[in-house]
Amino acid sequence: MTISKADIDRLGNLIRVERDNISDSTLNSLQEYRTSHKEILSLTFKMLCLNTQKIHLTSIVTYRIKRFQSIIGKLHRYPEMRFNRMWDIGGCRCILRNNFDVYKLKDLISKEADFEIVKEYDYIEKPQKDGYKSLHLFVKHKLSDKIIEVQVRNQIDHNWATLVEITDVLYDSKLKEHSNNKDLLRFHFLLSKISELNIQDKKEISQILKKYNYFERLSEVFSRNYIKVRRQWFDIEYKHSHKFFLIETSKDNVPKIESYKTSNEAEDSYFNVYKSRKNANVVLTHLQKPSYSQISIAYSNYILTFHSFLTECYEILESLIVESLEKKQYIEYFKIYNLYNSLVFNHISNLKSDIREIGTYANETKNKKNKDKRKEKEWIEDIQKNVDESNDRRKKLIDKFRKSMPTSGFGKLAVIYITIYIDKKNQRKIKKVLALNSN
């Protein structure tokens, strides 16, 4: 059934009028309009999969139909917008290695005989004020009047965008809705230029990190979720024909992943979840060749088990430690080095808890196939590798700043005393955690 542009606009106005009390009839009409994008969205997705694979095999492509909350929120934020001009109802996202690949994909799309790029916003060339970077292409197929939004990002910019959404989940900060939280807005703006940060920028980041216990909170949530999410995905891996995924997440509960064979099944389930829990943070997506690695990168803001920011955070603090020594700012050195070691300890502690939980899980399910046992072993090896890397990183830090350490006088004694004091304190804690899990 074709929905006219006038009918679409009337539906948008009705949603605005009903506001927080949207009737079942209006929701059903909205669902009908949402799902009317499925056919053209699928064609666009297949085209993008073929072209991204020409660029690099590690490329990730997903698609989704815009969530109810997002549509309703956007209609209220832009009261003059005609609903039929909301061109991101159906959307695809492509995650590529770098900006060269991003623009190469745009070039390939422009050469497609059945598709036309009708509009574009280049937020890589001109980033948004908050630091957001991505290439947005609005694509039309010759057999349809519907527009599909294609977001194309490099891996670094995608990681930044998902971290903003993780912050929204953990702190209810509403950064994507123009929050008043100046600290967290500034924090993410600075991170958007991670490769260009000066020392003052890094100091600001470390201050906000400490104020909000940001690193610790992130590590704690990831650790809480990791094993339980991997268990869910382990069951999904046996469902080879399932390529549609409904992910529900929150700051207080472990994310829940449901998989489906067809888009109709998945959409019915999503619609039922929304009707029963309108405030649920749920996304429905499709992956061509699903894997845990792909879904945890593409939707790290929903999976909540890993993010590259943990490594970036270490690197920022390491450079501040070196800088404080070079400028003989020993009090600053004490603060940063102590914070750094504290973060390493918390991270290692959480990782070792993951290993302990896998062991408990293994004991609970003794009658397992060899494949299952191998998978558990892989999990433990992956986590242990992260533990070793975090501990080694801390040990190697001294080599990095040794050249900057004072060679004589009070400065030398102060730095040696501070370093030994902090190292001994944290090494005792780390050894204790490692010993608890050594058996």
C-alpha cells in the first residue's frame, strides 16, 4: 500500500498533537510508514555491501529503520519539518578504515546506474560544533521515491560517535539532544580531535575523567556485561540464518540481544517491545555477515563490552606524566601518575573478574561440546591478553619517561620517592588480584 506525501505529513502533525499520549492507531500508522522503507533499504544495503567489499574486507555495513523514539523526538524538535522530508527513516551505516576509503565509497555509489545521490552533508570536511564527523549521503533508487540516508565514517570517527552515545546511557546526559552538561560536551569535543590535542587539552580531559569517574565507570560496565553478552552471542552463532538483531541496553542491566531470520519477525518483535516499554533503549539492525567483533564495533553503544577509548585514555595520561616531569611539576606528576596507576588497577581487577566468571560458567555447564570448550578457552585467552597488556603498559611507562626524570638534587629524590611509593601501593593490589585468580 502506497502512502501519499500528504498522508505522511498528516501523520507527522498527528504525532506532534498527541505528543506523549500517542494512540495505538497512530503508532500502527507510523509502523506501516517505517516498514514501507524495507524493500528499498534492502536494495541499498546490498549495493553498499558489494561496494565496500571492493574497498576492504574489514568494512562493516549495517542498516536500520529509524527508531520510534528518534522519529517522535525529531518531529517535536523541528515543528516546521514536513514528515515526508525526514529522509533518514531508512538508514545504512558504513564503517571504513580511513577517510580515503570513505570518499572512495562515495565515488563508487555515484557510478551506480540504479542509484542517485540527491543530497550530501560532508561533516568530515566541516565537522559539527560538537565535534561530530561523518559523510551523510541521501540516496534514491530509480524504482522508488523514498530516500535512504547513508552514513559513511572512518573507524576513529565512528568510535567517537558511539562514545557520545555511551556517555548518554551512563550519565543520562542527553548530549545528542544539546545537553546543558558543559563538562561532558567539552570532554567529547576535545576527544573529537584526539590526534591534535595539546597538553592543556589533555589536562582538561584528565580533570573531567577524574570528576566523573569516567574510566572506572566504563570499565565496570564493560566487565559486568562482557561474559553475559558473549554467552548470548555464543547461542546466536549456531543460528546461521539469523541476520537481524534486536539489542536492548541500559546503564543498570546487561544488554539483551535477540536474533531473527526475517525482517518481518524482527520488526514485529521491535514493535511489541516499543508498545510495552516506550522508554526502552532498543535498536533493530541487520548485518550481512554477523560476528561478535562486527556487532560490538558497529553497536558498541548498545553492546557495552568494549571501546577503544580505554586505550586512548592511557595514552593521554602517559603524555601528561612525561610533560609534568619535563616541566618539573612534581605535584602534578604525583596526581597524574597516581590516577594512571589507579585506572590500571581497576581495569585489571575487572578483567580478572571476567576470567573468574567464565570459570564459574564452565563448572555450571560440564556437558559441553568440544567447540564450546574451545570458545571458553578463547574468551579466557582474550581477557588474559588484555590483563597482560595493561600490566605491561604500566611497567613500560617508566622507560618512556626515564629521559625526562631529573638527574640530581631534590627533584630526583622527589620523583624517585613518589614513583616507588605509588608503584609499591599498586603492585601490592595488582599481585593480590592476580593471586586470587591464579588457580
